[in-house]
Amino acid sequence: RTTAAPDNKIYLDCSSFASYISTCAGKTGVPDWTGTIFASKTVFNGQLSSLKEGDLLGWPPGSGDGHVYIYLGNGRFGDVNASEKDGVGNYSLDFVLKAVKRHTGNSTIYIKRP
């Protein structure tokens, strides 16, 4: 899902961005919808040391809209938010965990390793 804008830019939602970036990194088969990305509901153990660059963390739709972050390495996560059009985010795990709680009402975050 993309949105064309009058400023000659194309805006991606979070899952389309994750799929696009993963494909550019040579990882194939990454869906472009959070409901499909996190369909297996594999719960993240909360340990940064268990993550590899390119891992996807987030939650599927159900408790509000779904969302996905990409693990960038060095404890940082990236994403885009199509509704805010602020570009690419760069966040800590603490920020991501607080976002999960704020949007879903619980602390369960899922992981997908492309």
C-alpha cells in the first residue's frame, strides 16, 4: 500500500516498507501486511541479543491497527508511519515496547525472521 503525493514522493505504510526493505536486502517472501507477517504469532522474548538485523517486530491487526518495526542492529529499530509522513523512524527497544502497550493494551510483541 502506497500513497502518491503532489510533492512527487511516494509514501509507504509500515508493512509495505518492511517488505520493500527486506526485498532490497535479498530476503524474499516478506508479506506486505502485518496480519500476514505476524500470522504465526511467535512471541519475542524481549532479549536484544536474540535479534538479527532485518528481524521484524510488531503486532497484527486485532487490537487496533497492526504495526511492524525492522531491527537495524545496535539496539535500534526503524519503521515508517504512512499517516504521519515523517520519514523513517529510529527507535530503542524501550520505545517499541511502550508503543506496543499503548496501541494494543498489552505487552505482547511478535517476531518474524525473514
